[in-house]
Amino acid sequence: MEIEDFISQTISCDSVFPVETIQTLWSGYGEIVRYGLKGETCPSSIVVKSIRPPKQTQHPRGWNTSASHQRKLLSYRVEVNWYKTWSNLCDEGARVPICYGISSHDLGDIPLSSFDAQAQRLEDDSQAIILLSDLDAQGYPLRHQSLTLEQAKVCIEWLACFHGQFMQDSPSDDWPRGLWKTGSYWHLGTREDEYLAMPESPLKLSAHRLDRLLTQTRFKTLVHGDAKVANFCFSDDSLRVAAVDFQYVGGGCGMRDLVYFLGSCLSQQECDQHQASLIDYYFLKLEKTLINKQSTISAGKVEQEWRPLFTLAWADFQRFILGWAPEHHKNNDFSRAMTSQALKYLTKL
């Protein structure tokens, strides 16, 4: 179906026209385009995420493997399911785009309880069109590449609200239905190629143990899975924020989101200096969220389990970086120091 026809059929409007291409999707799997709409009752603009896997895959760093291709296809199925079933559960504290409609072929139509990038295969003609509200027009027009501490706290509060909204105590095996069983784009279960590319080291020897400690927690929530600063949209004063890009949303420990976010927006010196206070801030806001939603889950018990996992989550991401792109700027002194702390912690367990 043509995109403009689908928009017209889904949203009552008099005319539809493309305004600008916001970006192409990673490795050429589609594009995100802003469309203008005219009509009495329709929004003035929407954002359309159009997913069309290429016939020949390309990767900026050369990871053109079958596993990589299947993981991307699965990630778009997850995003379709997210917008079909889950996104409307988010409140103002964890704002996400409104989904107006989805057209999909072989993406998201089958409700799945778990995903295995090695075992499930999607067809190469899998495609989808996702119609989303225009966050720029809704008051979130700014994007940042780095943040002040106060701006970082705005996103940390979003993460705490998001995690608190979906917090679970010992969830069933089929939770979260239709999303990744383990959220985050770098988790070990879908990164065998990168794991094998790692040089031999104590971190590589400990990789599976780190993964088990992070995935086999009593308390789980939905993690965004790609919570970098580029996926947050800010208000003009940067005091409010919304998040986009839910390809890797799934179950897990919230520390994975927190460490990835901090590493994306603060310098290693800032991380070293302020990590303790920012972790405190996260758990303060998480407790507030659980209280406000009248959850029966104890914020103190969540913190008791999750706080020691902060360094382990950092080491887990360092494991991915060392296999995927060891020359990356995130392979820095701070990350190596956090990994050393995590490995020392493991010896005490």
C-alpha cells in the first residue's frame, strides 16, 4: 500500500504531502519521514516510520551476517507490537509518540511471547508503516548530543517513570508478550558474532555470568533497550522529554538503560564524578513512581537487587563494545575501570 493512501485511509484528512526525510534507518532498512496533513480534525503533521529491508544488507562496521539481519527484522516486529499493544500504557511521565495506525506484512501480526534471533526467521519482504504523532509539533522540538547534569536528570526521570510503570515481581515466562524477552540491543543472546570476535580476557570468560545476573533478576521491567541521548526529544527549555525508537524494548533490569544513557550523554570524567548521585536520583524517582501508581512492589527491594548491578551492566556493555568496535570512544578509561570493579564484584559472589 502506498504510504499517502494509508495515511488518508487511517486519519481523516483532506490532503497528505511529504515535508522532509528526518533520517534513514540503520543499514538502509527504511526511512522516517514527516508528512503534512490538511483537514479540519486531523493533526497538521505526523511522522511515518517506513520499514523496508534492503535486498542486500550493508552495515557501517561490516556486520553483514544472517544473525544481524534477522535481529533487525525481529526488532521491527517488536516495535510494531510495542505500538500496537504497549505504548498506550505510558503516561505523561514517560511520554512516547501516539500511534495512529500500523500497516504491516510479516511484522508484528503474530503475538509472540519470546524471541530468539537464531531460531526464528522472518521473510525478506517483511515491511511495515507506522504512523506516529509529530513530537516536534507536540512541544518536543530539540535534540541534544550531550547534556548538562540537569538535562540528564530529565531523561533519568523519564527512565524511572518508564521502568516504574512496567515493574514486575517475578513475572511469568511469557512476559512481556510480543516484545523481546530480554530488552537492549546488545544483550549476549543476540550478539554471538560480537562475542566470538572479542579477544580472550577475564571479561570474555565472565560474559555469560554477567548476562545471567542481569537477566535472572526477581524484579523486571520493560527496558527501552536503546536509551541513548539521540532517542530523546526535548522541549524548548529541555525540562520535558519524550522518547522514540522502540525496536529493542523488552524485559530486564533497568540498570541496562541507565548505564547506556549515561555513557551516551556525559563525558567519562562526568560519569566518574557524578555516577553515584545520578544513581541515587534514579532510585528516588523510581520510588516516587511506584508510590504514585500505588504499586505493591517495594522500591527498597528493587533498589537492593538492582543497585549492585549498575557496574555489572556497564561491564556487560563493555563486553559488546570490545567485540563490536573496540576502537570506539566508549572503550575508555572509565568503562575499563567499571569493568574491573564488576569483575572484582563477581569474585565475591
